[in-house]
Amino acid sequence: MKYINPVKFACALMAISIAISQTAGAAAMVGKANIDFRLRYENVEQDNALKDADALTLRTRLNYQTVEIKSFSAVIEIEDSRAVGIDDYNDSNGKNPDYSVIADPETTEVDQALIQYKGKSLTAKVGRQVIALDNHRFVGHVGWRQDRQTFDAVTLAYAPMQDLTLNYGYIKQRNRIFADDKDIDAKDHLFNAVYKTASGKLSGYGYLLEVDNNSDNSLDTYGISYGGTSNISGNKVLYHAEVATQSAEAQSSDFDATYIFLEAGMEISKVTAKLGYESLGSDDGYYGFATPLATLHKFNGWSDQFLSTPAEGLVDTYTSFSGKAFGGAWVVAYHDFSADESSADVEDLGDEINASYSKSLSKHFSAGIKIAAYSAGDPAAGKVDTDKVWLWLGAKF
């Protein structure tokens, strides 16, 4: 399969859209366009030699979707991220290396450019697109960062019967959150099946990942999960259980690791309390279970200390409370981190407190604040105390 330059593809899509409009009449010219802004301030303080980081960035996303003609439609989306006045931060691409990292590089790129077929039971997409499966733990869009993750891919979603959906995706390129220069050529196959029941959702998956760099680096993960809600004595009860196995080729060696996730919660007086246990296992302290396509910021604390799983593995035992107040939503969480395979020097991987509040200000505007306070554990683990603060304002039209 020959790789297609996404910018040229986007231009071709626009030309196709115009041609369709001209041949299908005036109705075809009425597509759907929207624009999305997010202005965000972020501060990072770390207990090391790096300077404290401050960034004020504006993310702009312009999306246009054509009308559907004979089950076909097209999407073009442009995304831009700019520093606005405050740019004392390491953008992860070499800018200001003396500062702590805030992974929001300045970039303008084609975020999505795809053609979609949507039939009665089959949906197919070809081109640059967002892919988010289940809860984003293995495949997601990392929408928290200003340059979100998309994929150059072919995806199929087939519903052979009610409540059952079979998903397949082939990824040619991973368009990551670090701008174009750090995108990765890939040969990834995604298999995912979802069956909805009256009390929850059962998912089974196989994610066969490989970086296309002429080396042995396959990462094969197979798993099953079940999660849902029920009602007990008038109270909403939540539950989720998941297990997966992983085989990896890395550094001319083969590794195996196991993933376990258990979560239970209850909503009482409009406050939801959750208790969770997540284990990204280790292979005898030499390899940690990996999820390179995940929306990693969503898991294991918002300070992003564990974007890569330590070789000792990671066990995250956490509790969270969430609810509504003053017309907005709040969350408070505590994480306790430890090694899956402890050694003489590494067992305690620290702990973290998270808190956030977000609110819709009107039909078009929203705002929020979020904090993360990480306290390091054993010195040999290589972590340091880290505090992060975010303030943001969003607008959609």
C-alpha cells in the first residue's frame, strides 16, 4: 500500500467535494462546518534542576463534513496549536530544553482527512481519522493535548446483529501529539468486538502493533473486559473487570506481561465514589506492559509520570469521588503507585492527588481548572515530586 501525503489527500478531498456538489445539486453544497478553540494555561514545577515551565497555548480546530450522498461523505479537519505570549516550556521537540516538558508544540497540520461509507450495518472510513476503542486504554485520541492523536488508517465497523459490533482497523501511520516530525510509520492491526447486554458491555480485542522500521518490534495484546451499571436499593452501582496478555519483541528479546483492571463504584446522593486496581505487569523486572496507542493522560494520574510503564511494572490502587456543583462537574482522586515486580531498590513508585472542576458557561463557552500533585517514592525509580496546574477556556461554534 503506497503512502499518501495527507495534505495532498486533503486537497483532493476538497476537489471531490466540490465536484460532488456541482453534479448533485445545491443540496449537496450544504455540509456541516464547525470551529473549536481551546485556550489553556499550564504550569509545571518539578523537584529537579529543570526550570519551572509556563505555557499559554491556543488550539484551533476547523472541521468540515460534506452531506451524505449515496451513503458516502467526506471529512476534512485542520488543527493548529500556538503559544500565546507565554512560552517558557520544553515542547518535547527541542524547544527550551532547560525547562520542564509541556507537550504542546506549535504546529499546523491536517488532523483528519477521510472518506466515509455508512450503510445499514457497515461503516467504513479511509484516510486520516480519530480512532477510539472502548475506554481509550489501548487505542485513543489523547484529546487532552493540544495536538491530538489521529491515524492514517482503514477502519471497518460491522453490526451483523443488534447489540453486536465487530471492528477492524489497519493503521499505516500514527500521527502522535508531538507534531509531524515525530509521527511513526506503522503496520498495526486492530481487532475489537463489542456486545451490549442489559447490564453492561462485553468487549474482546486483539491489537497487533508494529513500528515499520525494519526491526523486530511486534507488540501483540489480547484481552477481554466487561463493565456496566446496575441498581441496588435505589443506588447506582458501577463495575468493570478486564484482563489482557501481551507478547513483545524488544531489544532482540521476547517478553510477556499481564494486564489486570478492577473497578467498583456507587452513586449516593449524586456523588459517585470509585475504588480501582490496575496492574500493568512486568516480565521479571525487565519489561513493563505497554499501551503506546492509548490516551495515557486518562490513566495513572494526571501528572503523566507513567506514560511509559517502568520495567518493574506498575500497580495503581486508586479511589475517586465525583459529582456536580454550581452547575459544573468536579472530580477528586488519590493514586498509590507501586512496582509489580519489586526489587531491593524499587518498590514504592509514589502517590498522587488529582482534582478538577469544569463548567459550561453558555451554549458556546466552557471553562475549567485542574491540578495534579505527585510525590515521588523510592529514589532508584527515577521520579521527582511534580506539581501541575491547568486553567482553560473553550469555545465551539
